[in-house]
Amino acid sequence: MSEPRIRVTVDGPIATLTIARPEKLNAFDIDMLRQLAAACDAIEAEAAVRVAILTGEGKAFSAGGDIKAWGGMEPNEFGHAWVRFGHRVFERLATLRMPLIAAVNGHALGGGLELAAAADIRIAERQVKIGLPEAGLGMVPGWSGTQRLVKRFGAQAVRRMLLGGEVLTAEAAETLGIVDHVVESGASVQAARDYAARIAARGPAATEISKLMIAVANGEDNGSAVETLGSILVAKTGDLKEGVAAFSEKRPANFKGEW
């Protein structure tokens, strides 16, 4: 069994995902992507969990993709096994049923920023630097850096980081709406827990549905969000119960349109 690099802890309604590869600045390899996807499945299976926190162990949030994990790949493998797979995993993270708070305890550059962008709320420590250095390496963002980031933060902020190579301070990122709150060094996780407690005290159904509605309004998830909302609504109707019962009993359904 591979070494656990994504630790999951649950404390009442709050789940915490900790990226635990501090010796590599929490850089991702393929196995860590798989572990992150599994962690998303695990916390969604916990009915009592209403909010999640994502943070990094040690001095880094995440250095993004480990260059040793992808640097030697052939183009086809790089595009499919690395970029497309990582994109799917980050999308899984972004579409968790519960709100996600990123406690950005260290620099968030490249894939690390794409990871933080998957969260609904970002709380960054004052010393953090934020940017998209990919073009300086002769590559482009592959985990939604030109897609989700543009939708959530605006095209000009992404242009400045990606085209201009600007590295932002936490305060500058807050001004641009990339970071929601800036706290002192070492305080991000506790600040995230405090914010998570605020979310957990609100109506869980309203919170989950509101997250889906915001995603639709922002053009992030028009398909699955609409079908999820519709399915939840229909599942609560008397018609669905009657339809299932009629199917099981091999009789015509007597729908009444009860909501």
C-alpha cells in the first residue's frame, strides 16, 4: 500500500484534508491525485460532514505538480495520464457537495493555485506568494488555471499572473478577489476552522443547494448541477415514491403530482 499523502480527519461536521508530503513542498504525483479523489469520496460518504478544509503540512500549501512525476512523460501520456487525470480530480474537489475552505498556509504557485482555486473560500497567510509560473517553464496550466481561475477571479488577474509572470502577495491577491481573507503566519488553519464552524451552523440543505446554484450562475457547472437539483427535488415528491412502488408491484402508477 502506498504511503498516505492525503490525510483525512473528521471532527463533527468539519472534515480536514491535509496534503502530507512536506519534504517535497506537498507537490503532487499520480498516486497523490488518486488519494485526493479517494478522500473526496470518503468525506462525501460521511453524512454528518457539512464543510471541508484543505491545507498543507509543513511550510507549503502545495507546489503543484512534481516535475519528476511528469517531466519524462511522452506527449500523449503527459496530456492524458497527467493533465486530463489531474483535471478530473481537481474538478471532483471543486464539486464536493459541501463547501470547501482552502487554508493556504504557504505559497500557492501553478498547480498549487489551481488547487486552492477549487475551494469555495480561500484564507491565506500573510507571507504567501501566489502566481502562475507555467509559461516561464515553456508550458501552460493544465488543471483549470485558464478555465476555473478566469471564471472565479476574472481574466485580467489571470493574464497578469500567466502572461506577465506576476507573483502576487496575499494582500494583492485579496484585492483581486483571489484570496478572501488574509491572516497572520500560522493562523490559516484556525481561521479556516472558525469559518467552517460558521458554515456548519447554517442550514445544510440550503448551503449545499446554494453552492450548486452559484456554480450554475458562474457558468462552472450547468449540466450536472441542474440535474442534481432536479433529481433531489423529484426524489422528495410523492410521484417518485409511487412510481417506484408501482414498478415493484407490477401495476400502473397512480401519480398525483404531490410535491
